[in-house]
Amino acid sequence: MPKRIYIADDEKNIRLLIQSFLTKEGFETICFEDGASLLAVFEQDPCDLVILDVMMPGLDGLTLCAEIRRQSDVPIIIVSAKDGAIDRVTGITLGSDDYLVKPFLPLELVARVKALFRRSEMTKGLMPETEALCFGDLKLEPGLRAAQLNGQPFAVTPAEFDFLAYLIRHRDRAVSRDELLKTLWQIDYSDADTRVADDVVKRLRKKLKERDSDLRIETVWGFGFRLACGEETP
């Protein structure tokens, strides 16, 4: 069965252009002129990948991305005319897997779609798994892109997963916000707002608290973050 892709963009010519190139590559595509329409269909009949424009009337692409991510780990590509570092990182932290700036070459979009599907196949165990990462009651399986807390599934976004994995791999030290942008999320802009990492931390702390986890993400003031577990030292 061909992979099915949902496309939401309020510009008809962009929708049709994306649809044309993806269809030629053998993908099944369904287009929507606004985010609310896509979400309504997705909730009843999920697809294999979603492409979202940011600036749409009503439900914007970033809000839609966050809502889809709460329900599913489906790959998400954001396309936007916004090219600022803060816009890119915001898309990533809300759960998108890729961010493409308009205008873009359709063949580049096709290449990124194929790359995400290859990554998705790896998460299903069709490629070799890597060694699990453990810290306190948290266990991450990078090959499967799966997380467990106290032996139970732990729902995290791609950005949250990568953040936790990076901190576990560097558990012997604190990791700076700047390092997270440049190394983890590959955002290398001098004007990037390094506080965007705080958004990921805020959401993870809430999730950990809801699960009564002993794992803590400590803030190293003016620098970054580190992992700790057990009771906090007064």
C-alpha cells in the first residue's frame, strides 16, 4: 500500500504543487485548505505523514502540530515563509520532525519526505537497534524511538526524546542551552534565542511530575541543564 500523506496549506497553488510531486513519487496525498479540516480527518483516519503550513486561517500550523503530536508520533514536516531561528526551533520543540522554508524546491521536499519515512522504518525495528539508554526510572530505546518510565510507556515528542537522550549520554556534566541548539537541534544562528530549550524542559518536568518520577531536570542557572534522580538536596 502506498504511504498516505496529508497536506494543509491555505495557498492552493502550493498545495497542488506539493501534491503533484509527491503523487509522481507514488505517494497517496490528500489536501486540506485549513488546519481544522486536516485535524478532523486525522482524528478519524490517521495518515503516514503530515505536511503543514504555519500561517493558516483559524487553526495555525504550529498549534496543529502540537495537537497532532499529542495524539500520534506520525512524522510531521512544517513548511513556512518564516526563516528566523526562533521559528525553526519553535517548530522542532512543538514536535515537528523537519522544517522547510518557502520558497523551496519540490524535489527537496520529496527528498525530506523519503528521509523521514526511512527514519520511521528504523523506529519500527526494520533496522538494527542501538543500546538502550537508562537513567533512574527512565529507559530510552533510540532504535525504536521508544521511552519507558517505571516500566510503562512514556509519551514524548521527538524533540523531548532527543533532549533526554542527549542529557543521558552526557550525564557526567551540565549541557548548555547553546550546545543543545547547535549540536542537538543543529540550529547554528547567532541570533537564536537559547531560551527555547526551556519550553522542552517545562513540558518534560510536567510529564515527569504527573508520573511521580524520581527523575529531575535541574537548571544550571545562566548555563543549561543536567539530569538528577532521587530527592532534591536542600
